[in-house]
Amino acid sequence: MYNLALLGAGRIGQIHANSVSLNPDCHLKYVVDMNETVAHDTAKKFSSQVASVDEVLNDPDIHAVLICTITSTHADLIERSAKAGKAIFCEKPVDLSIERVNACLQVVEETGVPLMMGFNRRFDPNFAHLKSVLDSGEIGDIELVTISSRDPQAPPASYIESSGGMFRDMTIHDFDVARWLLAEEPISLYATASALTSDHVKTSGDVDTAIITLTCASGKMAVITNSRRASYGYDQRVEVHASGGMLTVNNVSESTLSIATEKGMMSQKPMAFFLERYAAAYRQELEVFIDGLITGVENYPVGEDGRKALLMANAACESIATGKVIELSL
Amino acid sequence: MYNLALLGAGRIGQIHANSVSLNPDCHLKYVVDMNETVAHDTAKKFSSQVASVDEVLNDPDIHAVLICTITSTHADLIERSAKAGKAIFCEKPVDLSIERVNACLQVVEETGVPLMMGFNRRFDPNFAHLKSVLDSGEIGDIELVTISSRDPQAPPASYIESSGGMFRDMTIHDFDVARWLLAEEPISLYATASALTSDHVKTSGDVDTAIITLTCASGKMAVITNSRRASYGYDQRVEVHASGGMLTVNNVSESTLSIATEKGMMSQKPMAFFLERYAAAYRQELEVFIDGLITGVENYPVGEDGRKALLMANAACESIATGKVIELSL
Amino acid sequence: MYNLALLGAGRIGQIHANSVSLNPDCHLKYVVDMNETVAHDTAKKFSSQVASVDEVLNDPDIHAVLICTITSTHADLIERSAKAGKAIFCEKPVDLSIERVNACLQVVEETGVPLMMGFNRRFDPNFAHLKSVLDSGEIGDIELVTISSRDPQAPPASYIESSGGMFRDMTIHDFDVARWLLAEEPISLYATASALTSDHVKTSGDVDTAIITLTCASGKMAVITNSRRASYGYDQRVEVHASGGMLTVNNVSESTLSIATEKGMMSQKPMAFFLERYAAAYRQELEVFIDGLITGVENYPVGEDGRKALLMANAACESIATGKVIELSL
Amino acid sequence: MYNLALLGAGRIGQIHANSVSLNPDCHLKYVVDMNETVAHDTAKKFSSQVASVDEVLNDPDIHAVLICTITSTHADLIERSAKAGKAIFCEKPVDLSIERVNACLQVVEETGVPLMMGFNRRFDPNFAHLKSVLDSGEIGDIELVTISSRDPQAPPASYIESSGGMFRDMTIHDFDVARWLLAEEPISLYATASALTSDHVKTSGDVDTAIITLTCASGKMAVITNSRRASYGYDQRVEVHASGGMLTVNNVSESTLSIATEKGMMSQKPMAFFLERYAAAYRQELEVFIDGLITGVENYPVGEDGRKALLMANAACESIATGKVIELSL
């Protein structure tokens, strides 16, 4: 039996706590949250105890921590957990500052603890199916990857201001997916972006609509299109053009009902947002993390993947600021 | 060069005249129509001459006639044309009376002229594609055929009254498709039907909604669902369940445009009605008829196919009237 | 907290036990199974106790039983549980004999306990979505329901022999769906059927391929097409033609991946079989049963629904045996 | 009756000649082709006369010429035809040299003759449908246009060498579609490209795979993905993300047949290449040109559209050569 502790019992923390509770080899021993009510309610729900970070890290029975707190606390918690010898699952990003990320990952490396970054999309059954067909070789060599990634609506100004901007907050997932699918590091990046969806995005100096192009040394390439507002719902698609054909992952619909009337043939919208679309992915990523605890095999995105995705986000920001193509050294 | 004559220059006659004009081996020499203006305009359009039926049949240069007049004239025109030694293309049906059909086909047989019945659906590129895959054997043996055939809206009362009823007017096409796909004569038929779409259908004693089940001696079966009113347009689909899988022909959409909004994902309706959906089929059936003139190979539905489809329509009427399953001897 | 007992811990019993364990208002107190190992393993997994039927029924703390044993034991267990005052969830059917069903439901009625029949398809999110649109009235009046229901492959001879035949074993679900969607009792039934998929079906005197037509007094109608073997997987679709349009529920695919190659555009097969396709339905039906325990509202199929579906299955058998249309009095 | 002359009776010339023959207001009076046999056969087919360019341009009865010769002759023929006062339909491009294009269009402007450029995709019924919905305003303001444009296979080395390269030969159509849909001139362009499909493309110094990003002053943007080799056929899709939703035009399939087997659900490939996919577009563009002759309204792409698309192709070449973002002044 593996004992885990949840650090941060917000929306995503609840999801991971539930995943732990469904795994017969694990027990969620502790719940840590600044909000006492939330901490107690969550602990009760999962037969856990409320604890402080120190209590968690000092308990030798704890095998792993799940860091689901706000971004600004991630790096500190990773370092402390690493020094305490705990395996770590951390929601992206490690930090918004690349210097801080570098320092933090240095600590992780020195301690040798496993660190899984929560790039959930790799565990979406549809994307994973696509990846497995790519890896099988049956579709030949990858040539061009197209990622469409669009949120249903722009977050409020308060969120945007602490988010690090769209590239570090939202596109960072797409950067990870692009690296994962290309299976080769891109060497240059070009981004163009606008603030088109709402005044508050523009006012906060952020963007909400973008095209980012990535080029690899071999000639493979990828393009990401982003929007913070898709009126038809959460739009998460991938297309891979390869020498032997094309693989496409389309959205998952709310149901398979279609309605034919004199107005046309109406089918259902994509699942509303990430909690719905990626429910299975969240389950699966925790399974893979737990499997890593048991087997010692880290078959998942690690700290270095988080660092590289952040470097790409930084490059996208620089590309927008300068209007130039940015070289990448990943 | 083959010389043809058009008997009846109405809506469907115009389509066939145009098909003839596009065939480099044919000339539409004559146009016959009771309406002089229509006859002259049509003749002018296709560089033809206006003529009477007698003039057409007495002209030894005429190889074939296209009978596109009203149903009640078909049998007479077939007999006269046959006796004049002309090859015949005739819109369905030969006649609404099976006795009259039998007598007429007897004449055709005695004269030995080719008679093609205008069961256009066999020449729809989509249905023809399905049939070719069936015939290739790659999908195994046919087990269950499902035909969905629904008009956009019920015809006016005046049309219904001279139509012979839905089974002889509309379902007759489906009976032909069923026979063609099953490749085995059904031995029993059961129909249930209602008048649901409009008062005038009910008043005229006809039906507008039906399910017809056909069973073959081998155990193969087929089901036809009909409606005279499909608010979303002309609905013409076929599904064949076979030992090795399932073949489906879906509708042809007006365009491939889809519109995603907060209301849902809207794609286009099926093509509006038979002139649009079966435009390519009408072209192709005339090509096959003309090809038959040239090669002598009658690779198309003949009088006997018309007769059998009418027998099935009659059986459907009897099934409705009696509430019983009807044995077929086709 | 509601205490439930599982009677029969086979494949479907495990699913329901798991659903109970996920409901915060319920506890699976007992597991009953003839196989001691299965009983103990299941009890351990869900923190339950192994017990006998008597122990379960004599425990005043037990609110409800889940009958998931073999068919031949259903009626007895229902009667005993009803007499013990327990609410009952029972997998279909009550019994294969209509006389036994009538007697059993008489006991249930006298005791006044709730009895939910496990017609899971009503709780499939896709079918439920279709039903909700129908009930909203936005698509007008129902005219013609088409149910396609096809298993991936015929069960073994041993299963067929105790199954009561395809109509009572498999089509019974479709009869329930038809009644549920039509929202009007059919007054006549016609079935045609064959044994086409395998020798052992034929040998056991059963059928594997069928078309069943249902007609209501109002003129509404429904058609069910069945096969015991669909090479492309579990095929579960519904189409409702109504005065204002058409509703269609298509299959749920294994993933949204499509693969375009020189061979064509390949998308994924339907989910493999009922455990996959109806996973959400099984969860939801238990939720509704539990909700009924809490609220006293029986918003689910009851014993009478099971009885009527069996009457329809019997009528289908009679129709096949006699070749005639059968009148229904439901 | 309008008299037209065909200059160049190759593959695309035949298509336009046929379109003229189907228009009741037009006569194809002359056919000009260096190959005498081709000229005579074509003239015979369309009841035309073989002629020289001089004879065509000196005939006062000729209203318009259709320039379908090889690219290197376009500019000269445009100038001569313009000076002869003939309306001109010309296949793209005017010329591969922007200086030559400028000089040529200067002549056209001075003579005041209509000049339509054969950007056929604007007349594809599917793209035209998308454009009409955009223009209706019902989907709000355009934000991001995605154009997928992929040929089935790379042309032979001989073709590539005289083509001006992929951007001027193939992408030029996509540049026109992008300008047409954006309805605003892009102000910058970035292209990344590789030679991945075949050795001979690489050897000839051309590219076959590319991503091109366009940005407008308002913040609207577009991305084009190209490949010279799509194993699944001619891939021509457009997606427009707008404030009120998303419009998508998908490929047109060879038929609506789908085949479900144990391998998966196979639907048909896109129509094979431009002659099939754009057959209706070719018909329609000639109709619009002829309509322009009759009404004097030039509702079509003109010389300036050809010039701007070439400027974009040149910018793409420069972007590849320099690795930089290129400013556009269109």
C-alpha cells in the first residue's frame, strides 16, 4: 500500500484525490489546504487526515505528494518534497521563471526523487491512441503536426494577471503535446498573436488568439492554433500528416445524438471544458504516476519536459514582442 | 450516330433530353409533347424537330424512344413503339394494372425490342458503389438490407389520386432497390402503414408512413421504412448487414460546410429532392441505355423488373388491407 | 446511509457492487454468491461481509437487494425479498415463463416493495439525451422508430440453450426501448427471423437475425433489426422519425482517432460490447435506483415493464412459428 | 450570342471549352493549339474552327479569349488580347516574374478590358457556401483562418523545374483563398518549409511541405499547411474561427459509402485531384466570367488578385531563404 498526500485541495486536487481513492494499491493519507473547511471536508471524503506540509514531509510512511497548489508555491514545495525524499506529482508549471525552474530541477536531480509533471493530455485516450499508431510506424514518418487548442472562453482578468500570459498558461500544454508527437526537439519558433476576444484580455496586455509554428532540424514541423474563446466549446484536436497518411483526433461530443430538422443536421458540441474532456486523462495520469511508484519506471513527462515547454512559451512571448523568429535550444 | 425521340417533355423528359444531348453518339431527333409551346421550346434547345408519335414511329432512322409521358399512356406507347421496332426507355411504371402490364410485356417480348425501365436509383453512384462492393464478395453474404426512403413532403391531393397510392408511386423504387441488392426474390411481404403527415393524404385513402418487411427463402431479409414527409429533406439511405460487415450509403449533403456555434455543430441537409440527389443517376442511366443500343447488352432493369416491383406494391396494399403477411411469387 | 446486498457476484454483479461503492449514501453490506472464493474476494474489495440469502433478508438494516444471479433464480429471490420488505433491483428477466412472472409480480404488488428491472439502455446517456429531446416536444410527434441492435458475436450453444431464445434474451432490451420511446403500447407485432450466423444457432433451434415490426393504435410504428453477429462490433443505434425531424443516436466509438491512408478514411469501431458501451448506463441505473430508495420516486422500469417486454418476446416467437402477425394486449 | 476563343487546348483548356459549350449564350468559335491534331479534334468536338492567335484577335466577332497555354506565354497573350480589345480569362499565373506581371497589368489597365484570373477555388460550391455564411455576418468577425491544401503526389522533376517552385505553383491558390476569406490584406508573412516527400523535389531545390502564417493589421490571422504528397488523396479543407463560431469545409468524398468491418469503419477518400474536386468550380467560374461579359459586372478575381498572390508567393520564398518574417505591402 502506498501512502500519498494531497497538497492543495482545489478543483484539480479533488480530481487527483478521487483517482487515488480508486486505486486499490494507494491510500490518500493526508490532505493539506490553507482553507480549513476544504481540508476537513476533503479529508473526510477520502478517509484521510488533515495535516500541514511539515507533517506530511516528516512522515516516513508517505511515499509521494501531489502538488496541486497555486503556481507560485510549486517550486518551493517541489524542493522541500524532494529533500524529504518523496516522489512528486506536480501540476504544471514548475514556476513561471525559468531561473527558478532551473534551480528547482537541480534540487530534484540531486535528490533523485521522481518528479512527474501534470501534462494530462498525453494521457487522453484519443491522443494516446494516435501516439500509439505513430509509434507503431504504420503511418510512416511524421511531417507536419497541427494542434487546435481553444478554450470555451477567456478567463477573468484576475486569473490572466497571475497566469504568466496565454503562452505560459494555456499553450504550454500544446507545446508539450507538440514535443511529444514530433519526437524531435524544435529548433525554431515563430508566433503571431492578437487580443480579439474581449477587452479585458487586451487591457491586461495578454493575447487570446495565436498561431505558433515550430520547425525541427529534420524538416518536420508543427503548427498550433489557439483561441481563448470558442463559442462552440472546448476545442482540442490534433492532426498528424505523415508519409503514409494522416491521423486525426477529433473532439469528444457530449453525446452521439444528432437532430435533423429543416434547419440542418445538428450534432452535439464538444465536451464543455477540460474537466469533462480530460476526465479519463486525469484518471490515467495518476495511474501512470502510481505505476511509477510501484515499478520504478517513469513513463511520464518529467521536470525537464516542464522546463522545455516553458522555454517554448518564453520564446513565443519573445517572438510576439520582437516580431521575429526565435531560435530554440532545448 | 443513334437517333432518339423524346415522348413527353416534362420535368423528367427535359433531364433525359439533356443527357442525350451530352452523348456524342446520339442525336435527339424528335420531341413529342401535347403542349405545343413546350414541344417547340424543347426541340429548339436540343436542335430537334417537333413531331407526332406516328411520325416518330414511322421514321426508320429512329433507333429508340424515351417514354416520359404520364403513367396512363405508358403501356400503349410501349406497345406501339415495340411494334415499330424501336428500343424503349420508359419511366416507371409500365402501368398501375398488373393485367395491363402483363399484356404489354407480352407484346414487348414478341417483338424482341429492348425495354429499359427507369429505376434510376440503381445508377446513383453511391448505391452503385455499394452494389459493386457487395458483388465483389469482400463483405461476405448479405443477411439484412435496410432501406430508408423518405420524401421531403407529401404530394398534393391531385397527384395522390392518380398515383396508385404510395406503394405503387414511391415505394416501387424501394422494392426495386431491395430486389437488386438482395439478389434473390423475396417470398413474403408484410407492410404496416399510417397516414400521419397531413389530412389530405388520409382523406384520399392513401398512407404516408410505412414499414415493409421482405423475407427470402434463404433467410435473407429486407426492411423498407417510408415517409412522405421528412422535414430535413430527401432522405435516401441504404444499409446492408452482411456476414463480413456492414455497408452504408448515407445521404449526399448540399455542401460539406459545417457550422459550429454555441447551439451545436450544424452540417448541411441532404440534397433537396430527387432531381438534385439523383442528377448523376439520371445521366448514368441514359448512358447505360445508350450503351445498350450500341453493344446490344442490356445491363439494366427491364420490363420484368417493373412488373415484379408492381407485384410487390400490390402485395403491400393487400397486406395493409388485410393486416396479414402476403406470399409473393416473383 | 442505505445498506444493500448483492445477490450474485458475477460479471454484472461486480459492476453494480462497484456502482454502490461509489455512491456516498450507500454501503454494500453483504455479498452472496454460491462460489465461496468469489463471494469472499468481492466482499473484501467492497468492505462487505459474505452472507447467505437468509441472513440478508433477515437483517432489518438491509434496505435493498440487487439480484444478479442466474435467470432461473430471479422469481424466487424477488418473492422472498419482497416478502422480507426489501426494495429490489433485478436484472432482466423476471422469468422466462409468463405465468411465473405474473405470479411473482402479484407478490411484489401485494408487498408494495419497489422493484426496478435492469433495462440499462434507458440510462445510456445518448439514448437518454434522445428521449429528453423527444419529451421536450421540440421535434414534434413520433412517427417511426428504428432500433438497430446487434451483438458482436453469437453466444455459445450452452448459453443459447438456457437463454429462452434470442427474442427473450437479447431483443427483450429492444422491446423495452421501443415501448419507452413510442410512449404508447403497440397493438400488433410481426417478426421474421433466420439462423444465418453460425451452425450452432441453427442446431439449437434459435434464430440470430431478425426484423420485428410494431404498430400502435395511433399509427405510430417501430422496427427492430437484430443480429447476433456484427463483425464491426456492438451495434446499438436508434433513429426516431418525427413530424418535426429525425433524431439519431449513433454508436460510441472506441476513440475519436481517424486514420487516412491510400486505402481510405478509417475511423474507430463501436465500443466492443455491453460492458463498455453501457458502462455509464450501468452507473446511472444504480444511481436512479438508489435515488428511488431515498426519495420514494420510482423513476425507472418496473416489473410491469419486464412483463410486457416478455409478452412481446413471446409474441415474436409466435410470429416466427406461425408466419403470422400477432395481436398484442399490453 | 457571345463568341469565345480557346488559346491552348490542353487538359484545363478542354474543361473550359466544355463549359462554354454548355452555356446557351456562348459559342466557342475558335480553338488555337500548337499541336494540330489536338486543335482539330477539339474544334470538331465543339463545332469550332482551328485558328491562329492572330486570326482570333483580328476577328471583330470574338468577344473573349480563354488563355490556357503554358505559363510563359500568358503575359504576352494577355497584352495582345487586351490591345485587341478582347475580354480575357487567364489561368494563373500572369507570369512568374513580378516585373513582367506589373507591366502586363499596366497594359490591361490602359486598354480597360476585363481580365479574370482562374482562381477556381473561389467558385467551389463548398468554399462559396462558407464565404456566403461569413459575408452574412451570422458567425461574427473572422479571427483565424486555417487552410489545409495538399496534393496527392509531388509532380515530376520536369514540371517542378518550370513551375516557379511550390509557393508560386501550388500555394498561390491558397494565398488567394486566404486573401478572399480574410477580406483584409495581410501585412506580414512567415514560412517554414522542407523537402520531405521525394528526392527529386529536394534535388530540384524546391520544397514540398510548408506552413505559412499570415497576419493582418487588425489582428486577424491565417495559416496555410501544404504538402505535395497526401497518400489519402487531394486534401482541400478550410476552417474559419470567428467570434461567433467556426466554419469548416471538409473534403468531398468519392462516394457516401462506408464499410464497417472488424478492421474499423472505412469511409471513402477525398476526390482524387483537382479535376474531380473542382469540376463544379470550373463550370461555375466560366459561368461567372460569361455573366461578366453579359452584365459588365466583374464579380471575380482580377489581374490585381493574381499580382498580390504572386507577391505573397515571392515573400514566402524570401522567408524560406532568410529564415525571417517578411513584411507585405499588398
